[in-house]
Amino acid sequence: MIIWSGWGMLTALIAAAGLIGSVLLDPALTRLGVPTPTGVILVWVVAAGFNWWLGTRLNGRPGRELLDPRTGQTVILRPRHTLFWIPMQYYSVLMVLLGLLAVIGAMHAGSPGRRV
């Protein structure tokens, strides 16, 4: 079960688009002569940057200021955009780490002397 609030579900969709983009872009860049890890890390950095921008923009909006008539205290209501209770912009760090992990995996798979 996926738990989100606000537009936090967009983080999962951005990550899925990053995964699909890296799978589709990698063979195309390889045919052009660009090394394999370059396309993977490029897609994940772009996805992470977009997710960070969108998350900070959505979670940085000013809240509604309400006055409690009984106590006279001010309450500020802010919409939160989270995925599994974590604000969506912090998943950008995970996306970059996934890109680095994919690059390490690609380098390890192509290393000479590896037995399968």
C-alpha cells in the first residue's frame, strides 16, 4: 500500500519516469558513442532536480492563518505533500543515489576478469 498526502504521489511517478528514461536513453546514447553510465546518471540527476524543484515549490507555499475564537491563538494550516510521511523533495537524494548505484553496477558488470 502506498501512502501519500497532497501531490506526494508525483514523486513515485517521477522516479518511474526516471527509470523508464534511463532504460530507453542508455541504448540510444551507447549507439552515439556516449559511455553507458553517462546516460543513466544524467536521467536520474534530471529527475532528482525536477523532483526537488517541485517538492520545494509545493511544500514552500505559505499557509492559511486562522484565528481560534475561543483562545485567540493563531493557527497556520499548510498543505503537506509527502510520500510515506517524508516530504517529496527529500526523495531527490534517493534518486541520485539510485543513479550512482546504477553506474556502479554498470561499471562492475563490464569490468574485465569478472566470472559469471
